[in-house]
Amino acid sequence: MSYSDKVLDHYNNPRNVGSFAKDDPNVGTGVVGAPECGDVMKLQLKINDSGVIEDARFKTFGCGSAIASSSYVTELVKGKHIDEAMAIKNTLIVKELNLPPVKIHCSVLAEDAIKAAISDWKKHKDGAEEPQAARAQEK
Amino acid sequence: MVKTPIYMDNHATTPCDPRVLDAMMPYFTTKFGNAASRNHSFGWEAEEAVDKARNQLASIINAKAKEIIFTSGATESDNLAIKGVVEFYKDKGNHVITCVTEHKAVLDSCRALERQGKATVTYLPVDKHGMVDPDDVRKAITDKTVLISIMYANNEIGTIHPIREIGRIAKEKEVIFHCDAVQAVGKIPVDVEKDGIDLLAMSGHKIYGPKGVGALYVRSKGPRVRLTPIIDGGGHERGMRSGTLNVTGIVGFGAACEIAAKELPEEARRLTELRNRLQAGLFERLDEIYLNGHPTERLPGNLNVSFAYVEGESLLMGINDVAVSSGSACTSATLEPSYVIRALGINEELAHSSIRFGLGRFNTADEVDYVADRVTREVKRLREMSPLYEMAKEGIDLKSVQWKA
Ligand SMILES: Cc1ncc(COP(=O)(O)O)c(C=O)c1O
């Protein structure tokens, strides 16, 4: 299988790799996927009080398309309001990165990661729960 | 500096040796006869060439020339052996014994027979090194068992099965023993007499011969093994495999066997050294990497390693000037991680992280050093990107995490 130029670019020069402090109240962390399935994405979003995503970081265990999807998503969500970010569909990622049908699940995972990170942020904003970066979040 | 891309996937296929190609050339051009043409020199010339190749094949496995049946490849040989025996001996029994890490050519032939109601099949497990226990073979034999099919050496993890012991059990119990020896022939000594093998599949393109040619050894005496053909036609190959012989391919296969047999001891030593160098180069520089397959009973050119916390396909992508293969789901047509690696009972994540290095005749020490460097660098880079590596370093037990996929 050959990769699209955009996948290759994100794979070779991934954007926003890294982690934020898990206990930062402005950070929402989403961990989706499972090691035995061959993909785990961790997406962290730094969200301000008006609900705007100021910064993003990712770490991904997975194939090149999974790495590229998460890298692309960190760029995509920056500056967006969480309501806008929640509306991002995996099909946008598929289109932007030219993912072949067998790699669509990577884009689904990236969409899930956004949602998981935002709902994590909401949870501990509401004071309901401490952020739990180490625990896998619900889809 | 080494020349890239580097080919290190010699279990998948091997390049045709230039000496093999030289032997084949005349049979494409001036010596194009049909080996079955009995009444002119073109036919005789082709037949002579086929006879020579038959001897070259027989000699590398210590068989007799007339026991060699040419086929289109080992996939056909495995099909013919398994389906042919089950069909021919159907009045005697219908039970087949094989093992979970066999090649698909064997496993799917067995499954087809099960589906058609022609056989019941026992799939023996393997130990953590991928080896079948001969005792399990013995215990699985019933009075209905007509065939045991166990490969000589595994194509993914390189583990060499205790073939001689299995052969002895098969003899003692008077069950026919088929051995897929595709990865073993020409790489390690194979002897159908000493090993007690009754049927043996081999392939041209795994030993520096051409693709599209294979052979099945069929024992003629002690016992004489009979088969029902799976391809009907002009009755070539003593009726066991009809079809005009692929003379050029057969000539190349023969030449490849002769070269491999002659160079085997020296080449096995050289490849073992190169393999150990690669293994040391990786294990000395990276933590949390695991050898898949048997530590010692292993093909000389094989190294299969899982790099924890790094997904195999992404690693292949990072070392794109090196051709190796991965047990990762993402690289397989079925989107499942390798069934061979999973059969070892290691955790699923490590199956996704496995890489197979297949060293061959044309690899050099410089290439090995280059590959070890390249892989080390890329594994480190990908681990920096891996949430699993981060969690592990934080002391989180990944097994205790509730993943929601
Ligand atoms: C163990 C084993 N058996 C059978 C085959 C099939 O051989 P061929 O490509 O000649 O059909 C292969 C090659 O992939 C193999 O490694």
C-alpha cells in the first residue's frame, strides 16, 4: 500500500507531539483505542474558559495513518470552539488525508479522541471528576 | 555506504541468482521444446533438462529423481499432498493432524476438506517458541488418521520443528507424513530418509530460483505413497500432476537447488553470524524488545522481533528504504495481526509490534549494521510518540487499564 503525501508529511513531521500536565484544569484528555487492536490515541486539548481550544497535543500508538490522523486533528481543532470541534466528522479527516477504505477506522478513532478529550474537560470543569489521563475514555 | 533500498524479506521471496538465470536462458529461446514431445530433438532436449533438474531436486533432499513431481509452486504442492492423500485413502480414514502455525496453503487446504465433510482435522498448538510437541502428535493419532502435516520451519518466526521425531512417530503408527519444507530446503539440511518424511513441498522462489515453480516429493517405497490428482489432463508427472511442464522454471529450480546444496554449510554459518549481529545490534541498543520464535532451533536467516509500544506498520513506514515485513494487522489482507505470533501466547499488542527480518544470500554485514541503526532510531522516535510507552514509563500497568475501543 502506498501512502498519500499528506499522510507521509504528518508521519515524518508530526505536529504537536507531546503531553500537557494531566492535572491542569484547563486540559481535557481523551485516550481511545486499545493496544490489542493496534491503535491507541491520546489527545489532549487546552481549553479556555470561553470554550475555545487554545492548544493541542497528541501521542499515538498505531499505523502511519493513525499517527497522521491524530497529528492533523491537533492542527484542525486549534482555535475552534468546543462546539465546532464536537461537530468534526471523520469523513473530513479521510478527505483531507486521502485515507484509503482500510484506514477509515483511523479517522474514526481521531474523531472519537476529540469527543473524549472535550467531554473529559467538561467533566472536570463541572467538578464531577478529576481528569484521568491514564484511563481510557469512553467513545 | 550501502545501496538502498535494502531487501531483507527473504522468507517472502528471493531474487533469482544470476547463475540460475544463466541456466534458464536457453530454454526461453533456442531450447523451447515441450518435454512431452517424444518424437523430435526439441522435445528430447527439454526432457533431458527436466530430468537433470529432477535429479538436482532429489539430491538436495536425499530422494530419488522419480519421486519428484513438479508443480506450479508450494501452494499447489501442499494442496496436492493434503487433498490428494485424503481423497485416495478415504476408505482407510479421514483424520488429519496439522498445527496452528502452518502456512495458509496447508491450513486452508485442511479447512476446505472439513467444509466438504471429507476430513476432520486436529490443529495442534505450539509452545511459546512456536514448536510442536511430538508427544502431542502421538496423542492426536487415531485409527482414522491418514495424514500428519507439519512444516519443517516456520516462515514467520523461523522455528524449526522436531521433524525427525515426528517422522519416527508417523512411521511407527503407519501414518503418512507430509512436510512443508519451503523455508528449510537449501537453508538447513533436509533428508527425507533420515527425517522419515513421506511427502515434502518445496518452492523455487524461496531458494534463489524463479517464481511459479514448485515440487512435491512423493515417497515411492517404504511406504509407497499414493495420491489422487487435483488437476486432470494429459497425465504428466506419472499422472499426479497434468499440464505441460514449465521447463524454464524447472531448469532454474534445479540449478537453484544445486547451488544451494553446494553452498549450504558455509552459507548457513554466514547467515547465522549476520543474524546474530543484527540481533545484538538491536538488543544492545533498545529496551523492551522481544524475540519471537525459538532462541536456538531457528532458521539461520530469520529474526523476528516485537518492539513494544511501537506499531509494526508505522515502523515499516519509518524504515522505508528497508524491505522487511510485519505481523501487524495493518499489513495483512485480513486486518488481523499474525496468527503465527498470536499462537505463541504473547499479548496481542506485541503481535502488532512484530517485525520479521529475513536475511539472504545477497545481504552483507554493512547492510545489517545500517538496518540495525535505522530501526533503532525509528523505534526511539516512535516511542516518543507512543502513549503506551509514556504510560509504561510512568509505571502504569497497561494490562490493568480498561481500554475502550
Ligand atoms: C511455509 C510456506 N509454505 C508454502 C508457501 C507457498 O509457496 P509458493 O509461493 O511457492 O506457492 C510459502 C511461501 O509463502 C511458505 O513460506
